[in-house]
Amino acid sequence: MPETRSFRAVRWRESLRWGGWLAHTARVLWPRRLSLLVVLCGACAAPRADTEVVESPTAPEAKEAAEVDASSPDEAPVELVELGTGVWAALQPTPLRFTDANSLWVATEQGSLVVDAPTDPRTVAYTIEAMRERGMPAPRWLVYTHWHLDHTLGAAQLRAASSGEFEVYGHAALVETDLFSKRLVEQHEELKAGLKEAGRDELLEQVSVELLAPDHAVRDALELELGGLPVVLHPVAAHTDGDLLVEFPRAKLWASGDVLDDLPFAGHGHPSAWPAALELMHSRGVERVVPGHGSVYEGSTHLSLMLDYWRELLGAVRAAHDDSELEALTEAMMASDSRFKRYREALVVDGASERAFAAWFPEALKMAWAELEASPAQPSDAAASD
């Protein structure tokens, strides 16, 4: 069996790998399209601090970006989808859905509640103006579904568009660990370095903004009434150590961040805990889900698919762990005739998802294997200092 290492032992070594894609993004993609195309939801970010991992997955290539770039420069950077009176989803273009995050706007009596703040300043500015034109009130509250830069960097723009009062909610881990104060700051610095290297001075200035830490740290399920709107924030640890699932119980509408999206990236997460997060959503009722990356899901079909995905993946890892090797398991599970064929067929629908699946499915196996290999309850201080 592979040598067991502490979950903390390889953090800094792996944390250096994601910066290369940012530099490539700045040199290759940004000169074509004046927006930020960053794969920070996992492909470019450092692995979770307390797990043995793993190679960072390969970021999607620039083919889809080039296709989008061929369109009119005046084309909207996001698709606005009305989900109900005073409820709008701002969705990334399908070919670029893994490069920046969606956001959700919900009107209340005291202002708009916004879920997630994408990286691209043009996207955020466009969405703010489009919401204003549609009669939506100014941003009053912001909820981070997790700490990654593609879900948090636009917070300063949203605060600037507010009427004065502006509050941010996030998982307690964002402020009680180094997720926000160190790891997010590192992502931000790498982004700025990539822009500087590429000579993108205008964009560099636009992204050189304050990172807004949460004003409210959510440790347990939190029932709120914001401007007369019932909202429930559910802290979980699936995609990262600090995820929030945002539930609007009256409409059975959810903003799921990257816990439920078009393809799961587990490189910072907890595969063994992922089913419980999805089961929570299922148990409380789901009619619509706005994911972190992808189109709006109607009903619970995609939720059920991903529950099966995680249960079967974890079962396969447990079954193979005692008498096989990770490499052999990965090869068998990636084979075109494997029992995971149905998930590939359901999830791989274009070039972006094909590349993401090829990188992120092996990553999920690695993380699940690492959780079995290591003992999070008794970390090795000696190994952690390597």
C-alpha cells in the first residue's frame, strides 16, 4: 500500500502548482477577451490543507474560451435567468462555466440578498447594472458558498453598489482557520502576479480590491429572516472545509455553490462527507438549484445522480483499498466499459466537461483513497512539519 502521510504534510508543495494556470490564463486568454477567465474552483487552487493529495487537475483548455471570444464584444458576459418575481440567477456562459462562478440575486424589503461574488469585474458590474434596470434593490447581504476566489473577489464591487449597509455571511471556517486570511490571499496574489506578467494593467487595477471577510461566521444551521425573506444557511464540509448551502424554504430553492454543480471537484474537499451534504438537501425538499457552475437544475434529478455518484465512488474505493492500488482502481474506473460509464455519459456533454471529468474524477478517487489512508483524528505533528 502507498505510504501514509499526514493530511498536512504536502500542503505547501501542492499550493505552488495552481499559479501556473493563472499565468497561462493571463497570457493566453485575457488578451483575447477582456474578462477574467480563471479556473479557481479547484483546478487552480491549493489542495485542502488537511488531506494527503494528489496532483492538481489539469485546467480546461482555451478552446471554449476562443469560441466565446469570437462572439460580439458587446455580448452579455452572463445569462440572466428569472426564477420568479424578484429572483434572478446570473449564469456563466456554458462553454466557460468552470472558469468563473454563477450568482443568485433575491429581492427583499430591505435590499437584495446576493449569493456569491464572481471574480470577473466586468461580470459583476454588468450584473449590478442589469439588476438595477430590472427594478431589483441594491445589494444588502452577501453569502459566500465557500472561500474560492471565483466566489468571493467581487464582494467589494457589490458593497460599493449597496445603499450603505452591507453584511457578508460565510462558513465559520473562513475566519477561524487560514482559509480566508492566508489561502484566499495567496490566490489573489497569484492572480495579480499573472496579470502583471501579462501586462494587463487595466485588469490588474480592477482586481486589486479588498477581500471582504465574513461579518457573520456560520457554525451551525442558521435560520434567518432578511428583509422579510426566510433563509436557512447550512454549513457543511464537502467541496471545501467551509461550504454553505443556501436554502430558500418557501420556494424550495437552493444555491448550492460547488457542493452540487455540473462536475464535482474534490481536491480541497471531503468525499466521505459529500453524500451527507446532498442528503441534507434532498431531505428538506428541492424544486430548483442554482449551482456554482452550470445551468439551473429543475427538480432533484441531478441531485439524485450525484448522490449515486458519490456513494458508488466511495464504495468502490473501500472495496479496493485493502487488496489493490489506487492506480489500478483509477485505470479500471476510467475505462470506457466501467460501471461508472453512466456517470460519464450523463456529466460529459461538451469539451469543457470532458476535460474536467478526465481530471476531476481521478482526483475524487485520490481524495477518497487518502481519507482511508490517513487518520484525521490523530494527525502526525512530525509529518505536518515536513
